Amino acid sequence: MQINEFDRLIHEWLSLDDFKDIDNSLNGLQVANSKNELYKVAFAVDASLESFHRASELKADLLFVHHGLFWGREMAVTGIHYRRIKELLMSDCALYAVHLPLDLHPELGNNAGIAKVIGLKELEPFGLYRGIKIGFKGELEVVTDLDAVMRLLAGGKQQGLHVLPFGPEKIKKVGIVSGGAAPEILQAIDEGLDLYITGDSSHTYYHHSLEGRINVIFAGHYLTEIWGVKLLAEKLRSSTDLKTIFLDIPTGL
């Protein structure tokens, strides 16, 4: 598959053009390769030297990431930024990044992936950000508790999840916004949810959660954003001739 065909597919599947005025990241092809051909595509959450090394070792023609190298401002190609780009060019591995469109996609997104794994149904958009709702809320098929949800997310508390158990013991109504979305706790409280799941924790919202009587799971930025790249890798594998592989590089955060 040629890179421009891959680019067309991703634009079509994830509606990248709809986010030009909302997402400050550079969604799409960030670094090309010399061949303009793709046979193997690696997937990772973050653009980093480690993910670039691993993609190179696996002879990937392109690395697809959720967090790319460019974030709405010019960057001098020096220091760490230089070393990262140099590694891509030396290994002739292209880099493709998709940020917000991969968070909120109803089938291939991070939030959709979390909703599916915990069994959330009757999904509705939730979590207003720059005029759009980037997460989901819904109801669990079976009323459950925090420990059960944590086991579904990551095998339980030992995985580094941070929990504020301030809501009802039995959980039915859940909201999800992956990544750095602690402020949306206030929206979850306003909408009467039993549990809110996001990535990054925040001291600021401890007392809001306590006083709002809501359970919160801070599952970590990384853990809440592996789902989209995995789902997209599977769709590409099943829909095209591309070989795909997921590079698991957890940060614990």
C-alpha cells in the first residue's frame, strides 16, 4: 500500500479534517519515508526514541502513534527533537499521528475501547472540550463495584490505578474521557454519574469528588490510550494486506 492510500484511509475512517480547528496537534503524516510504500505498520501510544528503535528493529515502514512529535507550534530541530527525527530518517520509517480523532471515535477510539471492555451500554457523548464532547457516558449492563471495574481495566489495584472511592458502592452510570481529563470530573458530578474514568490524576479535584459523592478511577494516561491504536491496528489488519504490530511501552503514568 502506498502512503497516500494509507493517509486517505485514515482520513476517511477517523474524519481527520473535522478537527483542524479543535486539535492543536498535527494529525496525519508527520514524517515520510523514501519508499512511499507500506508493508508493515507498527502502532504505539507515544512518539519516542524507544518506539522508533522498536519499529526499526521490526523493520516497520511506518509507525502510527497517538501522541506525535508536533503540537501546534514550530520546534527547532535540536536536542531530543533532533535525535528523534534523525532516528526516523536513518531507519527510513515514516511517522503518522492521530490525537483527538482517535480519542472520540465511536468504534475505533480510546473511549469506545474502554466502554467496550467494561461493558458500558447505551452510550452517549460526554465530556465537553472546545465545543465538542470527546468521551462517552452510559450504563453498565450489570450493577457492579469499583474492584470489578478495575479488574476489567487493568487487572486490579496493583496496576497503579489511583482511586477516589467517594461515590455509591454499587455502580451503574459511568462516564469516560481518556488521557488528561481530570477537570471533566465536574461534568460527571453535574450529570449524576456513579463513576468517572480518566487517565491523569489531579490533586485539585480530590475535594470536588468527595463533596460531589462520585467515584473516580485515574487509570493513567497510557493505560487509557492504548485502546485506539490497538483497535485501529486490528481494523487495518482485517481490511487491508498490511501487517500490523502493537508496541507496548507503558510509562506507569
